[in-house]
Amino acid sequence: MEGRGPAKKNAEQDALHRTPGRTKRKSRGLIGVREAARKDSTLVFTALLHHVDEVALAGAFFSLKKTAAEK
């Protein structure tokens, strides 16, 4: 029976990120959004819905003035 040698493997490589500039960072939530907006007034936010949760909505609701809707 004719045998075949083992397949050649790729050289071992370091475990690098596929795109070095896009490493996963821990989100700082709305505080981070607020700080970024203060630092750069030309910054455009495109996706903020993931920061909205029940805790954020309740906090916003309870921080409203009680007479804000009155004329």
C-alpha cells in the first residue's frame, strides 16, 4: 500500500487579533457616551439603543421635575 506523508501545517502564529485597532473594550455605558460627547462636539453617535435598559429609563423618569409637563 502506498502511503502518504503527514500534511504540512502552517507555521505556528501568535494569537493576534484579526484587526489590531478593534479590540473589544468594556463598555462604560452612558457615562462613556456623555464623556465622548463633551470631548468632541462633532462626534456622531449612530447606535445608542444598546445603552437603554430598564434601569436607565427608570432613572431618567425619576429625575424629571414633577411640574415639567405643566404650562
